[in-house]
Amino acid sequence: MKTIYTVVLSFLLTGVVFAQKADIIVINGKITTLDDKNPEVQALAISGNKIVQTGTNTQILKLKTKQTKIIDAKESRVIPGLFDSHLHVIRGGRFYNTELRWDGVTSLKRALQMLKDQASHTPEGQWIRVVGGWNEYQFEEKRLPTLAEINEATGNVPTFILYLYGKAWLNKSGIQKLNINADTPNPVGGLIEKDNDGNPTGLLVAEPNAFILYSTLAKLPELTKEEKMNSTLQYMTELNRLGVTAVMDAGGGFQNFPDDYGITEELNKQGKITMRLPFFLFAQKKGTELADYTKWTGMVEIDDHGHNGINEVDYHVEGGGENLVADAADFENFLFPRPELPATMEKNLKDVLSLLVKNHWPFRIHATYNESISRDLDVIEAINKETPLNGLVWFFDHAETISEQNMQRIKALGGGIAIQHRMAYQGENFIHRYGKKAALAAPPVKRMLELGLPVGLGTDGTRVASYNPWVSLYWITTGKTIGGTQVMAKENTLDRKTALKLITQGGFDLIKEQLKGKIQKGYFADLIILDKDYLSVEDEAIKGITSKLTIVDGKVVYGSDEYKTVAPAALPIIPEWSPVKYFGGYQTK
């Protein structure tokens, strides 16, 4: 009797699924599902925040009701939403409206004109800020700006311009505002350049520690709370415009928990976050890392992801990192030699990692160089003998020069690797220091996949590389930098579909999340309609792809002109002088 009851119940439940009606139907699409059993479909249906069916137009339109919203993809390519597995979006959002972006600018002449134009908008008490995401090789002129050019363009408006992890420029007004003079001492690991008379020129150099750059940036005035809320929403909209529907936030310097998370915390309570946003807690101060993580593991129940009652965007603490202890930080400033980690690294890292493992906290570790990874793995292997990891989520970030042996060690410990397109921005500098041969498989992503390692693709925006994920896809499929240099060997690049999997499913594989990253029945509804067909356009066109319509958790969060009627209205940009208001985010000329 019980068997008959079970069969009947199963039939009824199955009937409910088949009878389920759709809130949104997308038709006439070239839909790449990344579901190996059903790779290409024409239409899909969404109910609530899940995909309930995929198939032909005829099949899917049977789920239509009077309330169903029909979206015509008009033969455009539709793919799962992009998941950037390493981006500093919580910190970046707080400052986005203050920043003049040179990302994508094609000439130094245009970049300098942008400085001049922004100087006319920037009020007394505020700064012009260009904060990463560019290099000289993207410019037609193939050179950096001079201090004379910067001063001429900006006049009396204080200005800070960040270049990779290597250096920054202050104009004359900026030097005065920060009270930097001939007697100002150099910080540890940094240089304040002086002229022949001993006066600061305005050039700040990381030798190799970027602390001098980030600590200077942290002294600049912040926005009001209302402006930070707007700034964060504008940044998320910009990411949605590029097709990003999920981000693993890697913390970042000068990003203190919980104080600096108040903006996103409030936006989450209001249901206004427009992407999945698991985040990691980044130790801020050398010598207090263990105390910080002891405090945080006592504050945060790592398995309690919380709910706002409005949506399910995964806003929660995912674990610890990418900085666990300062001693383990191998600064990826390719303008200077690889730093040697101190002898105290192993003990300090083991203390923190032991705490995290015992509390079942996932962790991620910043490591650029194989030498650092070797020492990190020694610590992880020792901890695993004492307290087995037992499937705990953990992975390395970056790993540009990782060896075969260390990839094997990571696999044996159940770890993964998050890679980013930093070589698209620093490839030339890497070659200048380490040679062409060393760059041919930096990082060796194809070998990582052959070994079966979980790999997520991302950007590491905004302060070094750009936050544009399509540049990352361009780099990993062509091996070229943004300046066109063939930095990665062509045989080490990935085909476009494999690369797409790394920036959709890859991040979810790293953190062992289910039902995300594909367009498949039962999966969460995160998807984008592209303005160009990623699978068929010329290589150079990949960098310029955007989303025409972006859906996150079953809701339309962004629509271009073509889809404005089904998308939320654009939010006015504040403050009035914001560079985003005049120039937008990622540039195209």
C-alpha cells in the first residue's frame, strides 16, 4: 500500500511541475545552456527564481499565462550569467562614483582630455581619481602620462592616478593637500620620489609593497552614506550591463569588517543587491590577523546564510581570505623582483588556518608565485594531518607561476584555483622581468583542467585589472594582453566554450554550490542576452561584448534601450560631479 501511495504522490508532484506556469518566458534565442545533455535550446521559462523548462518556442509557450512576461531574444545569443570569482565589489562600490575610469580608453590623448574635463566638474574639497584598470599598452601612444601632462590637465584640482600595483601619481595640488614635503619619510616598502632639490615630484613607488599606494588612496575624502548607497548600486548596474550576475568578493585592503560592509548590508535588507554576492573576510593588519579571525569566527555562523525575505542573492560570509596573514603576501608587482616571504610566515599562517579549519571555515589564499605556493602548501598539508580538511572549500587565488608538482598537491588536498586576467594588464611587465618563456603558461590553466582541478575565472578588478569580464574571456581564449602582445602561448589558451564554463560554473565549482551556472530545469534563473554572439564574433570583438538584458534570481535587473520596458528604471547618479555621470564606467574609445 505504501508503494502505491508513493507512486501516486510522485505522479501528482510530477504533474504539478509540468503544469507550472511561467512568470517570464524567453523565446527566439540561441540559448547556450552549458547543460551537456541539452546544450542548445530556443526558449526557456522562469517561475519565481528558478528555470522550470527549456525547449522550443512551441513547447515553452504552453506555460504562458495572462501574467507571463514574454521576452523576445530576436535570435541573440543567450548564456548563463557570468560569475566573477575574484572581484572587490563591496569596496569598489563604495568608491565607484568618485572614480574616473580609464578602462578601455584607446589613447593617452583621450585619457588626458578626460582629466581636463573632470577638473571642470570636481568641486572644492574633492579629488580626481583614476584608480586602476588600465596600462600604457592600451594607448595608441604606448606610453604613460608624464607628471607635467597630469599637472597641466588637472590644474588646481587635487589628483591621484593609480598604475597597477606599481606606482601612482599625485599632481602638485594633491601633494599639497596631503602635506607631503621634503621631510616626509618613505613608508616601509615604498618610495616618495624626490627631485634634485629633495622635493617630492608626485610619483609614489611600490618597492614592492603597494601599501604606499593604498594608504594614500585611503586618505582621500569619502562620499556620504546616501552617495555610497547610490555608488554601490551604480557599480552593480555597470556589472549587470557587462553580464555579471554573481561575484565572489575577495575582501581587500582597507575593507574592515563589519564597519565597511554597512552599505551592502543595508542594500541586502532592502532587496536591492542585483547579483549573488558571497564574500570573504580579509585580515587587515599585520600582527593582529589571528585576533581578527578569532573575533570573526565568534561573530559569524558560517553555515547560516540568512534571508532577507525578498530574494536569494547569496549575500553572506563565505570564509576567510584572500589575505590571511600579511607574512604570506607575495606582492604581484612585476616592476620589482619577487619578494621573499619572512621566516615567520609558516607559524603565523598555521595559527590562522588551524583556527579556520577547526571552525569549518572555507578559505582562499593570495599567492602569485610558485615559491609562495610551495610554502603555503607545506602549512596546509601539516594542518590536514592534524585536522583533516574533509572536503572543506579552499583555493588559491592567482597562481601565475604554479608548478606541476604544486598543482598535484592541491588536487590531493581537495583544493582549487581562482585565476584572473592580471596578465592581460601586466603581461608585458612580466615578460620584461622574467622573459617570454616564463609567460607562455602563466597561469597554466589548461593543465589545471587536465588534472581535474576546480578552476574559476575572474578579473581582480578594480585597482589593477579592469572589472570587465569580457577582457578576461578575450585574454584566456587568445593569450593576448590588452595591448595586443601574445603573452600566453596559443596552445595553452582555451576554446571559448571551456572559458565560458570557467566564468559561469567555475566559481560555483570552487565553493561547491549546486543548481547555479547553467540554463537548466531546476537551476536558479541567472542569465543574459548578449549584444554580440560570443561564440562566433572575431577575437577582438570579445572585449566589447555587453548584455542587452540581465536576469538575476528570476528578476530583470538590467535592460538596454531595446529592453528598457521590462527593466528597472536607471537610477540618477549622485553626487552631481561624479565622473560616472559624465563618462560612465568602462570606456569604448
